Amino acid sequence: MNMEQDLPARIELIAELQGHDDRAWHVAWNPIRPILASCSADKTVRLYNYHLAADQSGEEGRPPRVRFTHATTIPTGHAKTVRAIAWSPSGKTLATASFDSNIGIWAQEEDYGQDDDERAEEGSGEWECMSLLEGHETECKSVAYSASGNLLASCSRDKTVWVWEVHPDSDFECMGVLMEHTQDVKCVAWHPSEEILASASYDDTIKLYIDDPTEDWYCFTTLTGHTSTVWCLAFSPDGRFLASGSDDQTIRVWERVQKHKWECVKVLEGHDRCVYSISWGCGKKLPGDDGGNGNLGWLASTGGDGMILIWEMSASPAAQEGGKSALSHKLVARLPSAHDVFDVNSIVWCPRKGFEDMFATAGMTGL
């Protein structure tokens, strides 16, 4: 029996990128330039550029073909695994979080001539470590830039979350060390339009933080409900919802019902093992979608079972202040054994216009 036959979409492999010598942990799409970055236990970051193939003739109904080319490899100099990476909103700076407890800030050399503009656009050439952020006591697990690019957040096995302010010339100032979690902090994520920071932990909770202009960054709420480690977080593109994936095999969706109040409004099930990574993208309209269903985009998830699930999310407006939206979800695609028999560590939608239905994954077998 074909389990996918009744689903409205299918997941198709368009490229398998080789090159890392060890487990690939994370992937990140440059928001401006056609570059995909990956990081690995081999301590390197690999950059690939991509473009639509010139010849698009072929089977009708198939997605456009995208070509990937290895642009360069950054030997980061980190002493241990590079666990996570994040691009700044400008697409000019890349942050690396390592198990050696440090965070590297990387930028491409800008001494190209006019004839090399295309080479620079695609990420080829030398990348230089502009700054090394020290302070965490042990393994860094996640790093993220705020939507404005003015702030960088990092988290660690040392149970802390750090907020750094970004200054010119790759100068960073620590604005706060948040010690709210009682265990290893697995993930940090920023709200897409406001300076609200979320963190997920081995202590089964999610913390939300804001800056108090008269004092410091502080935790304004703790979200509870998961019964095991919370591995990953993703805000909806419009910022109304926050999704969290857990070792309890579920994804919980939280809605902002008041300015500083978030409540769980949906629990998604479908994975057989822990959910390691989720990504919430804008998605594209499916056949029969007239745009009038309050579409919130597509939520993708993956994890220890090696399966990729994609849900179409939608919601009506809240009836009143403090009320909850009528959130609904529909499974639109499923792919088992995405990386053969191995876990899938990361899944990320491409944010660039025209590529909204393309995502990348990282795992033991590469990308």
C-alpha cells in the first residue's frame, strides 16, 4: 500500500551534496545570495551555490531543476564539532557555534575586482574569521541572528543563553547572560519581526525573553507541556505562533494570545522518535487553495525516525483579545528514510523568493 497516495504533494530529492568527512549537523540558506551553508563534526563549513538549470524541458508537473555547485570550504579552526550556523539578515556574515564553546563570526573578503562580482555573490573565495566570541563554559548548541541583525543569541550545554549586540566592524558586546534553564539549552530562535527570543532545553521547557530598557534581558514566560527534551523551535512567518519539537515525539504549537502570554493550541503527532528539527516556511499554494483559508505556510519536521513530514498550517483570526485562533493543520507530504537508516539532524526551508518550496536536510549521510 502506498502511504503517500492520498497526500496532495510529494517530496522529491533534487541533489545530494557530498564532501563532509563526518556527520553533517546543520544547514543554513543565505537570505540574500544563492548560497547554502552546511556544518559538520569534521569542523568545517561548506558553501554551495545554486541556480535554476537552463534547460527546463521535461516531464510536465515536475518541479524546476536546481543545480548545486560547491563554492568553497571554510576550515573554521574550531577545535571541535561545528554544531550550528546562522546567516545575518544582510547575508554578509556567517556565525558558527562549536562544541569547543566558542562562536566564530565569518565574512567574505571584499577585495574583489569588478570582474569577480559574480564569484563573490556565489560565496567563492576566502572567508575570514572577523571575531571569536568567548564566554560559554562548554558546548555551544545553537546560534541565531535577530531579524534586524542587531542582536545575536547563543546557547550552550552550560545551561545559559547569551545575547550579544552587533556593532560595526564585527565587534560584539554581551548584553545579557540568561540563566533560567536548569539543564542543557538546545536551541535559540528569534521572533521574525520583534526582539523576542525563545530558547528550548533538556529541562522540557521553553523560555521567552525580552529586553527591559531600564534593566536587562529577562524571561517573561515559561512554556510547559512537553514531557521530554525540547530540541527545536520555529516561529510562524507572521510571528503569531511558535512551534516546538521534542523528544516526546510531538510538535506543540503555541499562540500569542496576549502581548506576553502564549498558550498551546495544537499538538501535532506523526513521528515515531524524537523530533530534532522543525522549520516554518511561507510555502506555496497547492491546487485548490484559493488563498482564503488563513494560510500560515508550511511546517516541516524531521528527527530520529529519519522521516520528513510537511504540514500546511492555517488559522482564523482570534475572536477577541486573549482569545485563541481556530488553528488547523493538514499533512501534505511525507518521506520516510530520508537519509537511509540514519537520523536527520536538521531541516530548513529556503527563504529566497522563487525557491519557497525547496528545503535542505543534514544528517549522517550528508545533505
